[in-house]
Amino acid sequence: MRVHISVDMEGVSGVADAADTTLGAPHYEYCRRLMTAECNAAVEGCFEAGASEVIVNDSHGTMLNLLQEQLDPRVKVVRGRTKSLGMMQGLSRDCDASMFVGYHAAAGHDDGVLNHTMRGRDVQGVFLNDEPAGELRLNAAMAGTMGVPIVLVSGDDVVCGEASDCLGNVEAVEVKRAIDKYTALSLHPTRAQEAIREGARRALGRLADFTAYTVGSPTTLRVAWNSTSIAALCENIPGVKRVGSREVEYTSADYVELYRLLRVMLSLAASAAAAPYSYD
């Protein structure tokens, strides 16, 4: 049994503020240890359930967060940001299951802790066929193109609800409750890790219960940006239509194409945000 794990950071127990997840901020080093420990908990649960191989993808920010020397020595780890499949790198058709550890709610979703979609400063919302899509849904649909089911999601109560609504009987492991976007009521790390380990073991123990998540085809991807300038920049990509002052969309029967296009648009947004002001 081959298992893929995508590990984000905002949904980790104890993480509550953006500074907790930002390289160089005072609490970042502590929180990356918590992230690594929750990843290990999921890995342990997988092997307890009979997994023969576990592949972990570091899926947060720079994608250089997990402390590899502290990870379970049985895993293989994908680190680095230049990835065609982004948060789902390492996934392949021969995987039997994928898990989302440390995930967070979509942009604007019910005050979920650190809720955002891909780039919080630039993205107001992402939609698939006019339905809201956070990172959970976008990545689950990517796995669905390979026939791989998502069997576990861990994070706050809001993302767990999002997971149940999107994926049905997924193993949803709540490690904290959202009070506000920047405030959480968290389990002790040891309790959170125990819950994730047990959840991973249970999920793989009932693997036959899960089916891969898919979206209707053709699929229309719509992105609402925070800036009219980013929308104008994305309109230069062949096939991308501007459908509002801050919104663009693209339709394709190939979801992998859509997913990769979204990553390209996010890179354009990042470059636009980093550009210096000029009055020439």
C-alpha cells in the first residue's frame, strides 16, 4: 500500500497567527517542529495500518519547512517550491491514498484559522464551476484525476467541516477550533498527534470505503483577485478571459491543465506584488 501525504502548516495544532508560519518570525522554528511532529504522526499511523511506502510533500509557503532529520526515517520527502503539481507533488496513479495534514479553510470560510486560498494577500476566492474551492478541494480534484482518494484531513473544525462537505466520509481529525482567523483553541500537541496517528490508521483500515473526488468536465476555473492589476496581467495568458474588474476564468476538459494554469497565475500575482513602485 503506497500513501501520499501533503503537509501544510496553518492547520497544525498551536498555530494561530500568520507569523507562526513565516520564515524568520519569532515562533516559526517552534511551529515547524509542530508541523514535523504532526507529519510523523500521520506517517506512523500509515505504517501501523500496513503501508509499504509513504511519500511526504512539504506543501507550505517556501515548501522548505519540514525538519527532514526529525522525520520518520521510513519516508521519502519532496522539498522545494518549483513543482508542477505544487501541494500534490509526489502523487502518482500507483498511490492507494492521499492525506492532507495541517490544512486550513478556504478564503473567507467561516473565520477558519488563517483561512486563505493559495495566496492570502492576492486571492479573494477561487471557484470550480462557480462553486467555492479552497486548497482542499483544488488538491482533492487533482488527486481525483489520478483516481486517488483523499482519506484523511486534519486541521481546525472549519476545514474538517469543509472536508466532510466536499469528500463525504473522509477521516476528519480536528486538532483545534477556530475562534477567529487569527485565534484558535488548540489541543496539546501530544493529543493532536495521537489523534492524527489514530485517524491515519483508521482511514487506511477502511480504504475500500473511499472513492476519488472529481469535478464536472469541462471545468471552469475562476479566480477573484484582490487587485485589478493582477487580473489584467492574467488576461494576457492565451485562453484566459477577464470576466470582471478583478476576476478571470479559463475552461478546460483537462483538470491538470487548469491546476497548472492556476499555479502560473499565482506566480504572476507574486511577481506583480513584488514589483517596486514606479512613477516613470
